[in-house]
Amino acid sequence: MVNAYESETQALAALTGQALPAWNAELPRLDRIDRWWRWNPKPIRLKKATAEHRMLRDMGHTPWLRLVVTTLAQTLYLEGVDVPGDDDNHTRAREFWQPWDRSRMTARQIPLHQAAIAYGTAYETVRAADGPDGIRARIECWSPREAIALYDDPARDTYPQLFMRRRRLNETRESLELWDAYNIWTWIHADGAWTFADATPHNATDPNGQPVCPAIRFTNQIDLEGRTPGEVEPCIALANRLNKDNYDRMLAQHYNSWRVRTATGLDMTELSDAQREDRKAKLAQEDILAGGPDVKFGTLPETSLDNLVNARQADVEELAAVSQTPTTAFGKMVNVGDAGIEESRAGFYAKRNERRKSFGVGHLDALRLAAGIEGRTEDAANFDLTPLWEDTDTRTVSQAVDALGKASKMLGVPQEELWDMIPGVTKTRADSWRAWKENHPDADALAVQAYASQLAPATTGGDDGLDR
């Protein structure tokens, strides 16, 4: 496998011989994951099922695994980057962050993170695009059901050897792109025929200035063998069990959740089959008010749903434990103190922090590629960066402000640097507060400036050229 192609013929051979076969091999597994993530799982198999049984089964389908993915993705909002040595106005950080804003990644990061968490893999690409003020970088996001990247060493390589993106145009036509270290090769595939469209340079280079295939892989988890499991696939069996719990409960609720009246000792030996059925119908409608001397009336109790409900709750708690998702996300509220709540969410926070480290490195790699495309070589080679994530911890504003106030007074942390950490305050708003404070100093700041100017030594020039 090579990372650059000299002609359309070589690129098409790589597309049809390497990229498409690898993508087709992965697609059935991804489609199965997608059905469970997108609330359309394979139905439970039933023997001798009536239409009513199938209706109850379908009513019991619940998107458990979508909740697992969404709960984690809702804690992963990248909102900035910290550049060491930056000035008070964060000029370098703003410039480094511009490709993100231009590409509308504040919104697009959400489906990117969801796809990476659900499938195990998602992709972010960077290419050069013409802008009103010259060449600008454009960041795009792709699902593994429409794209694939092939690596020489999938566990250790930062950039792939090639990247393929497939887009269906209609029932008979599709567009396919093959990215290498220099170009984006594009074809139209229609009715079995391949038509070459164009080859466009993407202008991406690594921090050393070497051309690379500018696709960044986002993985939910990756081991030393390059395997990337998502959050959905390992829990499919457990989610299927939960849907079975729902079906069993609804079955009992539908057929056996009320008392059954009984009558024994009725003499129906002389009645025909049709007359017996008519007599049973009248009994059900409470039209039989009396019987013979040997007739006894009674009732059978309804089926208790407690065991079925408890079994379902046990499976919900098992799903929460296996997926490290708080049980409160599944609707269970427990009346415990703050310490208990914090302890119950410790595993979830650990998983969230792990994903932040992995996804943060991926986003920084993409922003460095964007800096290289735009000619900012110093930013492209800067590895002393820190991604800034939005604070999504569950706590009140008063608790957060109280803790931040203590950090400022007791530890001497500058107040302005803590504004980003207030729940609900974005980095953009905190930056505007800092800019306003700099332009509108308070009385204490003005007094300090006046006092400093009075202490500054005055210098006058004499005839001897020495300062007096």
C-alpha cells in the first residue's frame, strides 16, 4: 500500500481493490450497530405469534443504547484551546481556533462524537478551500458507514495511507472520493461504469511539513492491536434482554392483569357446543345471576407484575454498570446526599475524561493540519496545547461559584481565569468579560496605576550626558 498515486488509473485500482472491499466487509457489522442505536433492532422471535403478540412486542422496543451514547456525548463539548505563552487577549488561541468556527464545528462535533461512541470509529478530514481572503482550511466530519481509512499500522499511525468517502446520489448513481497524501480523487459510479471527475489537492502537511492523508480517526476506545469497539455493540445482548422484559410485562398486563370470575358445577351436558359458548359469554357479561344448588361462583386473582418489574429493573442496573452510565439516566431517582450522587457518577466521569483525552488529541491534530494549510507553520508544529471542554458536571451555580470563590481567595487563583469554569458561561462570554474589564478598570486598578506612575523614576538629561 502506498500513500500517493501518480494517475487516475492507480487511484481507481486502490479504490476498487483496497478501500471498497474493506468498507464492504465492515458495513454489515455497522448496519447492525446502527439498527440498535437508531431504535430499529431485530425483533424478538416468537413461536405461534398472533398479530396481537407482535403488536405487544413492537411496543416494548426501547432505545436503551441510544441513551447510553447520548448521555456520554452530552458531556463532550469542545469550546476552545489553551496556548501557553499567549497574550492577555488570547490572540494566538483565537487564530488557532478560527478554522473550527468557520467550519461550524461547534455544532458538527456533536454528531461526530456520537458516531465515534456508537460505532467505535468516526472521521474528521481537513482540506484547503478558496475563501474571500485566500486559501482557508475546511474541517468535515464523516460516519464510518460512509467512509473508511486504511492504515499501515492501525494501532499507532496518526495519519492513514488512504481515506475513502462514499456518497449515494440516487438509486443508481454514487460519488466516491479517494484521499491520498496529495490529492482528492473523485469518481461518479453509475450503472456499473466509473467516470473520473477530478483530482483536487488538499494541501495538508504534518507538523514537519511532509504531505499526509489528512484524515483523523476518532475512536471510542482503541487497544494495542488497533481494535476500536463502540458503546453499542457490547451491550446489544443486554438491550435485547430488556426488550424481552418489556414484552413479558406487557403480555401479562394485557391478558392477565385483572381478576377472573369462575363458576363451577353448571350442568351443560345437554347443551350443544354453540350453546356452551353462548353460556360462557353470558357468564363473562355477568348475565347469569343464579345457578343450580351445586353451582359455586368465585374469582381467580390477577397475575402479579412485581417479579417482572423487578427483573426489568435488575437488567437496567446491569446495563448501567456495564456501560458506566448513571442509573439516573435511565429514570431511576435515588434520594441520597451529594457525596452519594458523586460516588454513583464516578465511573461515568472516568469514562467521560477518557473520551475527552482521546477526542481532544484528535481535534488538536485536525487544527494543526488546518494551520499548516493556512501557512501558520508555528501553530502547525505546536504540541504544547490543551483542549478546553465545557464544564458539564451536575451542580448548581451557587455551589460552583462558592468553590471558585474559595479557589480565588484561598489559593490566589486570578478571578478572571475562573470565569470559564462557571456553569453555563462559555469561553466566548468569559473572553468578552475579560476584554470589558481591561477597558473599564475599577477604582482600585486606577489607584494602583496612579501609584505606579508616581514611583517611576524621573530622568533628566544634563550637560555631562548623565542621568540625574
